[in-house]
Amino acid sequence: MVRTVALVALLALALQNQGAHAICIWYIETGLPTPQPLYINPSGPLDIHGFWLPERDDLVLVPTGSQVLFACPGGLLPATGTSEVLLTCVDGDTFSDELGNTYLFNLLMCTTTPTQTARRVAGASCGNNSSNSVVEIGFEISNGNFYSLLEICFNEVTYDSLYSKNIMPPEIDGRQTTLPDPDFFKDDTFYPPNLDLDYAYSVEGQTAAVAQAVGSASLAGEYISGLNVLQEGRLTSKRDNIYGLHQLVNAWYLNLAPQWDPIKDGNWDILQGATRQLAEDFSYDLIVYTGTHGTTTLADVNGIEKPIYIAYDESGNGLVRVPEFFWRIVYDPITQRGVAFVTINNPYISTPGSDFYLCPDVCNQIPWVVWDTNDFTKGYSYCCEVNALAPFVEEIPPLTVSGLLTGV
């Protein structure tokens, strides 16, 4: 009820300021056709703000006379027979082209889900390693413009995703929540064709890989059992994008790293939700870096700690490490305040030693995350000054940080 009243008030204010029937509107949660196209603002930048975003909750307002580029990369708009059409808002749900032909919003769907694209950024590097590439994932339209929604630091030798970078706008409050999780997507441009990541992440595949590391199938079966299985841990969550179509970029294997299930659904999930809530409370964008560090170890049949991977090459070299830590940096680019978080990715460590604490814990200064940092079944976690963590985590990109991000 509160949401409805707020939306009605916002719509009334917009009509009062611009004249009756002076805007086009749609709702992201319930009002999009399927398959949905891209809703591009031609005057916007080539990032998340290059799309028409909600003004309040999931309500999108487009002023009369403003343009929307409806785009279906890899498909067509049946209403026009083209892959793209630039239309002008008339009012309500009506748009017109340059010839005066009118189109209803709910009839402007695609013939197929628009194609996402991942591309290496020429000349860019990351993570202080010459084997690392910067990869952008987003959508490319017919004029060559590429709308980047996600940036990945990717190791081309071990096939590890080292960190993701995404813009977290206040409009994240209006994200689409009704679409089911898509299948994960592997692009052989980045992985060898014989690396079967679907199998590697399966219980059978990860058990076989752990058995190779610890020297025993039965011991591996003890490690990979019950709730303690490895999942596809998204660096940038599906829920960190607004439109359902945009959320598909988060399902690329490039955006994944092996994460133990109780940790993924425990403290890490709490941190992701708290980050979105903080972004909603801001009046401008936050920048979020989410990454991995180190390699988890498990004791082999002789009690010796062995590094764990989910795949191996023909020479027995481990591929796609199970990270020792997951980390996240939430950064305010206006005030240059930031905060870092670290979660230990190992449910079998019940009493972490000092070597697991890379920097002094400042969680008592971060009231916007409420979690049980000492519950090892949910993942031991702690908070750091960014400048205190960076010297120990080479994957962290250089940032100018002026202070601790304690809230809005």
C-alpha cells in the first residue's frame, strides 16, 4: 500500500510538472514483454546509465518527446521487422517513429533473448599479472556501441576469475525479481573446449577433483557431502542488475568462482544484500569490486594440506581454484570512502589462525552490515580498511581511499 501511494504521488507530480499525458511509463517487475528488448537512452553513457532506469521502485518514466532505442541484438522486433528501432515517447504506453507510425510498448518484444557479448579490453591489464585480461560483458548494438554492465579480471592460464567490477546505482531498488535463474554460460573464446565447467561444478566432477588432490575417493566423499558442496559463486550477483535481461550477464562462467554452499548462502549472501541496501540509500552510484584470493586447502590421506581445484589439465595442473578467501570492496567515488570485506571460503575451518586475518577487523565501525562474523558454518568474515587489505591481496585494483565507508 505504501509503495502504491508513493508511486501515485510520484506520477501525479510528474504530470503536474509536465502537463497531463506528458510521460510514458512502464513497470520493470510486471510490465515488460517477453523476450524483453534493451531500453536504451540514446543520450546516455555506455554503461548502466545508458538505459532508462526506474525513478522510484520499479517505475520508469520517460518524458514526452524523449527517445528510447528498443534493441534486440541477435534477434528482431516483430513489430518493425528490424533488430532496433528508435522511437519517441508520445504518452502512456504509446511511442512513434519518425514517419508518425505508432507502437504500443507491450508489443515491442524480441523474437529471441538478446545476445550478450564478452570481449577483452585491448591493452588493459589487472591483478599485477601479465596473464590476466580485463573482460567486459554487456550488449553491442548495430552502430558498434558496447554497453558494458560487468568488468572481470580473468586469468588466461588458470581460468580463474579474480574480481568483478560493477556500478551499483540507487535504482537497484527497482530490480526485476521474477525471472528464474538462467543456465550458466561458457564461451570457448575464454576457455579451452575440453574444459567442461558444467561437469567440474557438478557434485560428481568436484568430488573427482578433490579425490585427485587428497589421494582418496572416500576422503573426497567426506569433504563433498550433505550441505558442504561447492556451488557456482557469482562475484557480481544476479540481483545486482536491474532489468532481467541485464541479469543474464551475471550468469557467465567468467563471473563465477567455486564457493562452498553454506558460505554462499550464509554471511556472503548477507553482505550482498547489505550492499544493495546501502546503494538504495545513496543518491548516487557506488562502485563494487568483488574478488577471490588464494587457494583453499584440505588435508590429504596423510594429513598434509593440499590445494583444491575443480578441474585439472592433461599434465595434472590444477585449473579453476577453489578460493581461500572471497573479498569485496564497496567504494564511494564521490567522497573516496571505501570499506573491504573478507570471508573465509572453507566450512572445515572451525578455529581460524592468525594467518587468516589479513588486516585489522573494523566491523564494529560498519553498522550497515549485520551478520554473525564468527559463525564458521556461515563463513568467518571480517571488515578492513581498504588500504590495510590491499598490500596482502594483489588482485585489488589501485584505489584512492580517503576514509572508511561507515554509511551514507
